[in-house]
Amino acid sequence: MKETPLDELVAEAIEQGKNEPNEEILDMFETLHERLVRAEGMVADEIARRRR
């Protein structure tokens, strides 16, 4: 897990998109956000399952 620094990947994606016009990059950021929220939920569920 430590080999794939998710926070660094997200920071890089944001940095790369900073100079893109909103109409071209906004959908990508919205999709990224949805996927991160879904991933956070999966991790939270797994933590809860293991604490039972």
C-alpha cells in the first residue's frame, strides 16, 4: 500500500489540471471526487468490519 501514495497521485492530477479550462477539466475532477468518496467508504467499511 505504501508503494502507491494516493495523496500524491491526487495532488499530481490537480496540479496537471490547474491550467486547463473549467469546461474541460471539471468533469474529470468530479469523477475523481466520486471515486475517492467511494474508495473512502470501502476503507471505512473494512476498518469497521475488522474491529467487530
